[in-house]
Amino acid sequence: MHPLRHPRNAIFVGLAFTIIGVIYFGVQSIVGWEVDYAGTTLLVLLGVAVAIMSYVLIAGSPND
């Protein structure tokens, strides 16, 4: 049985990491700390990668 009803909903799995990356960037900017661009970029791209891999794994699984 699919963990997600539709494979297109896999985007929501990766969206969590992307939102965390945006919050991470926003907090640093608002508070006035030195912004960690590498960390922000890696979190956002991790979200994209997780969403793609979730789609591939869910779309390729049997419908049992």
C-alpha cells in the first residue's frame, strides 16, 4: 500500500526541509547575525532532493 495516496504529494515531504531553510535564513537576517548562505542553500537543496527521491520511490512501488 502506498504511504501517500498520490505520488505527486511527495512534494510535501521535501517541502519541510525547504521551509526550515527559509526560516533558518530569515531568523539570521532578522536577528542581525552573519548569514550562513551555505547552510541555507544546503537545506533548500536537500528539500528538493528529498522531494524528488520520495516521488521516485513512491511512484515505483507496487499498488498492493
